[in-house]
Amino acid sequence: MNSRIKVCNCNRTMAVDGAALGAALDVGALPVATQLCRREVGDYLGTLDGSEKIVVGCTQEQPLFTELAQQKGTVAPLRFVNLRETGGWGQDAAQAMPKMAALLAMARLPDPEPVPEVEYHSEGRVLITGPAARVLPWARRLQGQLEVSVLLTDTAGAVLAGGQGWPTFAGGEVLVKGWLGRFDVTWRQANPIDLDLCTRCNACVKACPEGAIGLDYQVNLDACSSHGDCVKACGAVGAIDFERSDTTRGGQFDLVFDLHEQPLLTMHQPPQGYFAPGASEAKAAEQAMQLATLTGTFGKPKFFQYKDSICAHGRNKKVGCNACVDVCSAEAVSHEGDKIRVNPNLCVGCGACTTVCPTGALSYAYPRVADQGARIRTLLATFAKAGGKRPALLLHSQEEGAALVEALGRAAGAGQMRGVPARVLPLPLHHVASVGIDVWLAAVAYGAANVLILATGAEAPQYAAALAQQVEIARTILASLGYGSGHVQLVQAGDAAALDGALRRIEAGQVPAVPATFAIGGGKGGDKRTTLDFALDHLARHAPVPQREIGLPAGSPFGAVNVNRDACTLCMACVGACPSSALADNPNAPQLRFTESNCVQCGLCEKTCPEGAIDLVPRLLLAPEAKQPRVLNEAQPYHCIRCAKPFGTLQMVENMVAKLSSHGAFAANLDRLRMCSDCRVVDMMQPAKEVSIFEVKR
């Protein structure tokens, strides 16, 4: 199998130990090329036969290697690993062999299972909107490539020539909704002249005695005296109407090119097909090139899975957990009754909603958490097998983050910086917000001395806040158990120099004496909670400082509930509201029971309780009783005064009688409130004071 892994020392600029790599990968000694992309390219071509995956330890010449494989018609999957910038170049290059083995091993893993695709279809119908001075030049440039429509929100100084090959509208209060292939745009036409109907005949311009109409064919209402000569001049064309009542206009478009200085859509991650370069001409040119390519059918993975049965968003029209709605930078997650709705067309796959979801109702689907878990376990296990010590995972986005890591490696190769430390294992993610506390703690349980989350500054502000909150929870747990407080860190670096300094300041934390063996995301149902249970159990069992209970900051997904027994009537409204079965009744006795390990602190019980008898207590209980139901409140059963059947609690019935004693429907029949439901119906049908026919004397 060693013939399927190709490594190169890049013209002898880095040390590559083929024998050590082969031993760590269980493939025998690997031959090390010196110029695999040039003089020794024949060795690479000889590898292309067959169908087994080929792993190439080079990303610099990936385009060349890919083209050669295509020319040869190979069917084998190709995977490329950056060994050079991630550690082969730099101050610690001599100790980078375990990292190289780990990265190669990860690349050999099976590809993630395919997921359903979200499809977009665009015919190239683009709406260009903004001031005429910006819009019209771009309309002329793009009209040969796209089906252009123009919406002018400022026509000052514009000359609208005749014979233009696109529909032209004017208006304000523009509202954009939708996504690539399906944008709905509405606006208000405030001017009397409808540019879509105007023929540019200039009759109105000549007829206007005040000169209130220019070659932008819009009426200057400040100068107009409303004499109506322009309306008469326009005649049957009907483009001018001073008494127009319906001013709402709209249309459907595949693409939107927003040239306003301030974008119409202000979310951090706008929908695909919407471009807003602002006042930058360079950015406008770049985005115009992208627009020109967006004609046809496109697809992307459906990045999420949603299990509404365990969603803690709402119950009985009361909102509990709103974390996913608040954190989404694309506004793809919205409130829909007691559940949430995720629009797959707006979702960009950042995964922040899955990270902040306390129950696992939202989970990341591509790759799945189980796939990420396999990558992490493989990285850490191979690193340890190759002799590596104190491994640190560096989680980074596969675009901005990867570019920053590569820039650091290149600078290190030139001797300008120190480079990525030998113990730091870069792990690219679609987005750094796509994994959270369950994966981080599991990685520490596997033996990661650090979990570093690289934030480059390109992330939405709410993502940084959500990650910081999760980091605080993880660090509180690990510090309380005696592992130290530096395991999980949010590394903020906007350039290679900042990243270089930050990585050198990281101190390794303590890890469990025995690495965990459970699989991340391997449980049934709530995979996130299952992974957390496994990770916390392992960390607690091997903790340097064992703990029974750990206090956590507000907003943590673990905790207890306190019940005021004097106020609680055991109405069980909280049981019906609990989405995670943490609260339950006892079918054999009037008891409110609580299983703490199930509680996600969503607050639905607190908001539902009619007596205000419930408070949340964020904490992590590590004792065995956390998984056992315990009684929070119980009461003496109340027996029906007619049949003696228990149907409620003494306190509940007494409260009900007190509150309804003055109600017209019960004031004269208070005893009915002391009856079970069956006896109450019988009593209503046969009032005690009514004379029976059998009692009438003959």
C-alpha cells in the first residue's frame, strides 16, 4: 500500500523520514522524492493505475498532479496534504515527522457519506440597483452576458438614452428577499413618471414650463407646479400619473447586484447570488466577474439535520432556547411555532447553530460529527504512535484560516518567522463555528493537550461571542477537574505574524492518563449529548482533582432546577413543556421527578410554570445520581368526594377552589371542583336539587 502514498522533500528544503512515516502508517518504508513534480514525475504517474485512493504530500503542485491524472484517465481518488507549510518548514521542522504521519493518515480516511443537495437554478436575470451614476455603466458592461434589469434609486445627473436594452425602473424603499435563482425585490415608485413605460420621446421635457423634467425623465417635484402639461404631452403612452395610488412595484430575479454605498442586506453572510461591493470599483469588478458565471444549475450540500422531537425552542407558544436563531449570520434560521425552521437555500454551512444547540436537535451533516471524530482520533492516535508528545489541535476554516496557516509556513520557510510548532496539528473545517464543546472535550479525552480555535476576524461577531461562551464553559469544567485552564483557547489572529506569536505562547494542558476510545457522534438519537456524556465521564474518571459538582456560567447546557415546594401545585405543566424528558411525573403518585443529566437549561419549565415556582441552576453534576430520577416535589393525593378516586393533589384542588369560588360557573357548585372528571359530568347531568320522577307522589 506504500505505493499509494507519495511524499517529497521539496528539493531538499525539508526533512522527510520515509522509514519513520511508513512505520507510523503501517505501510513499510516510504520512498522520498526530491522533485516529484519535475524530474521524478514518472514515479507519480506510475502510481495512478488502479482504483485505490492516492495521497500526495504536496499542495503546491496540486493543479499539475490533478491535470496529469486527468490526462491519464485515472479513476483513483486523489487527496493532497500540505506537509511543507504546516510543519516541514519552520523552527521545529526536525521534530515534525509525527505531525506529517498524522496528516497523511487523516487523508487516507474514507470520504464522508454523501448528503442530499440543495439545488439552485439561475437563468442569469440580474437586477442592478443603486444610484444611476454607478448602475448604468455596469448595466452596459453586463448586458452581453446577463439578462439585465435596472432599478435606479437616485437619478441625479443621469442621462437615460433611448434604445437601452434593459428594463429600467426607479424608486425607493427597496426590499430584497430570497436567494440565487429566486430573489423577490419590491420597491416604491414615488415619481409620477414610470421609467418602464417611458419611451424617451422628450415630449414632456419640452412641454414642462418650469424645466422640472430632465433627461433622467423624472419630475423634480420641488420645481413642479402640477399644471399637467407633461401629462397631456405624454398622451396615450401613459407614463406620467400624478395621482397614482398604487406605488408598490416588484419583480423576480436570479441575481442582485447592489451598488448602493450601504448594502440593502446587512446580515454578515448575505444569500448566494447577492453581491454588494459598496463604493469599491475594484470589488465591483471582481463581483461582476462572479455574476457572469452564475447561469445554470448549481448545488451544494445540505449542511444540517434537524430533529424537531428534541428541539428546545418552544412549547405551548412559549419560547425557551433561541440560540440558533440568534447566532445565524445568514438569517437562515427562524421561529416557526414551537419549532424552528432552517432555510437550506440561505444556509451557508457555518454550523454555528449546531454548535450552540444544547440538545443536538440541529446537527452538522457534511461532514457529520462522526466523520470529524474519526479525523481527530486518527490524527491524535497516529501522532502518538509516531512518538509525538502533547498534541495540540488547531481548528481553522478551510479558506481564510488555511490561507493564514500557509502564509505562516511560507514565511517560516524563508526564515522570517518560526512557523507552526511541531506539536500543533492543523485541522481544516468548513467553518470554525461548526464544532463546539462536545468535540473539544472529546478531543481532550482522546489526549489533545490543547484545542485551539483560530478566528481570523472574518467571522460574524455573533460567532465569536458564541465560541467564547462555549470556550468559557469548557475551560471551567477542565480547570475544576484539575487539568488546567488553557486546553481550549480561541486564538484571534489576523495575519501570519500574529498567528506565529499566538501559537508560541500556548502552554500544553494536562490530559487523562488513559486516552478515551469512544466514538464522537456515535450514539443514537441525541448524538451531541451522548458524546458529551462519554467525554465528561472519561474526564471525570481520570481527573487529577475529582469533583462531584461544578458550578457553571449562565447559559450552560447543563444544570438543575430548583422548585419552590410551597408554591408548586404539581400541575405538571413543566413536564409537558420539557423537551428533553428531564422533568417527569410519576404515574403512580403525585410526584414531580427530575433527571439532571437530561436537562439542557432551556428555561421552558421556568417560563411555563403558572406559579413561578421554578428557577434554573447552571451546574455540572458528575455524581451517579445525575442520571437517576429524583423527586423535586410530592404531595398528598386528593380524593374525589363522590367516588374517592385520587385525581389531583390537595394543594392543587384547594388553590383551584379558592381561585374559582367567585366564578359564575362554579360559585353555586363548588363541590364539583372537588370531584374527579367523571363524577363532575355525572353531577352536571343530574343536579342534586332536581326532583326525580320517581319521587313524585301520586
